[in-house]
Amino acid sequence: MLLTLFLFFLSAAVIYLACEFFVNGVEWVGHRFHLGATATGTVLAAFGTALPESAVTFMAVVFGETPEQKDIGVGAAMGGPLVLATLAYAVVGFALWRARRGQSTQANCINADQRRLARDQAWFMGIFIFKVGLGLLAFAWKPWLGILFLATYGLYIKRELSNDEESIDSEDLEPLKLRPRDDNPSMFWAATQTILALVVIAGASHVFVNQIELLGVAMGASPHVAALLLAPVATELPEIMNALIWVRQGKERLALANISGAMMIQATIPSALGIFMTPWLLDGPLLAAGLFTMLSIGLLWLRFRRAVMSVPALSAVGGFYALFAAYLGWHFYA
């Protein structure tokens, strides 16, 4: 148990440090590609940090030898969006509240393109409702519908890149950590730092997920609880870490865009893998995960659409995750 706790905290620390290098590198990559802050967060950063959770789903549904092992992949595909829609946004809200304590009444405002974020939530809602609906039906050609999810993500990327704002100004960027004295590092160095950071994040995330599972077993949690409640938190840790770092730097636009883009990946790529390789039939806990995800997304969409999102409202969506955890406790242990 002591070794498990040591590896748990060590891997979390390594992920955070690697994310420092990743967010720094990906901003320079976005600058080199002449991307704005929103596209950098929704496309580049989100795709990179979504690799760990997509890998969990891929390994479970492709190489899982038993239905229970494949259920872990389905649980990750449903639990990942739940964590992002609740905990990840709430972490940004709490981080903004802490950073702005004692400031003026404007401290509760969100500095982001809220209407664009609302469009992202609308896209996510449509895809997610379709994905949950498929989990209630059984028919022979269901696996072929996984192609629609991949195509939808391709359309989303095209839309993000075509509607991007002005590119990130190099004067707003911190020096590249691998080249701290270079005022204008090349794409090679920016990409090298970003890729190396991703490799470290993936390796540390793998260790972190294993320790989460061991801790879950030690606490008597069922495999279903570990798949829905514990593993998604572990695999979404890079997005949460990125958000904390960007908020600390005063870049909540990037933080929110990263979470929004990661949600679109979670709604499409892991879901496509699950639909390709499993019957994709959702039981009570999985449907509950979908319900709480939709409740949170509905609240986010309404606030972003009206451009009235505030720090307290953003923080409040974390309550949906607490309600889901309470439901799982009642379902499995009552």
C-alpha cells in the first residue's frame, strides 16, 4: 500500500510537471501554425492530452478478453465526458475564484468566447444524445455507426480551424522551456518539446491509472465503480492539470477551450472504438453517467449561450459529479 501511495503521488507530480512543458510547447506550435488561442486549446492541446483516455478505451475494447474487461472501455468512454463536463470545468471555476480573491466585482466574469463555447456544448449534446440512444438499442449494423462519430470529429476540427480568431502573439508567450534564451524558437524545437512532454504524460498517466485501480480494490470498490468513477478522473488528469496551469497564467480562454475540445474527442473517438468493438449496451450506472453529463452540459450551454457564465456557476457544475458518486454508492452498496 505504501508503494501504491508513493507511485500515486509521484505520477501525479510528474504529470503536472510534464503538463507545464506541454502547454508551453503547444502554445508555440499553435503560434507557428498561426492558430488562435481557442483553436490551439480545442484542437492541438485537446488532441494531445486526450491520448491517455483514448488509449485506455482502445486497450480495453480491443485486447480485453472478457466482457468485464471490455466494460472498462465502455465505462471510460462514458465516464470521461462526465468528468470533463463536471470536475474539469469546476476546477477552472475554483482556480479562477482563488486567483481573483479580493478583486473587484468583475472577478466573477469569464474571459472567453462564450458563444463559441456554447456552440461546442451544442455539438457535444447532439453527439452525446445519439451515443446514449444507441446504447438502448440492439441491431446488427450498429458497429458501422462508429464511422459517423469519427467523421463528426473531422467536421468539428474543420469548423474550429476555419472559424479561428487571430493567431497567438509571440509576445504573449513565455519562452520555450527547451530554448529559454531563444526569442523565436523554430517549429522543430516547439514540436520536440510538445511530443516529449506527451510521451512523459502518457507514461505517467498509465502508472497513475494503475495506482487508482489498486487503491479502488483496496477500498473494496467494484470494477464497475473503478471504471466509471476512478479511472476517468485519472485519465482526465492531464486536461485538469493543463487548465490549472493556464488559469494560473491568466489564460482561462485556453483552459476552457482545452476542456471543450477534449469533450468533443471523448464524445467521438472513444465512443467509436466502443461501438466498433462491443455491443454498446448501457446499463443503469452508465445511463446515470449519461444523465448527469447532460444535466451539466445543459447548464453550461444555457449560461455560455447567453454569455452570462460566471465563476460561481462554473464551479457549481462539480456538484453533478458528487451526485453521480452518491448514486453509485447507493446502487452498489446500499
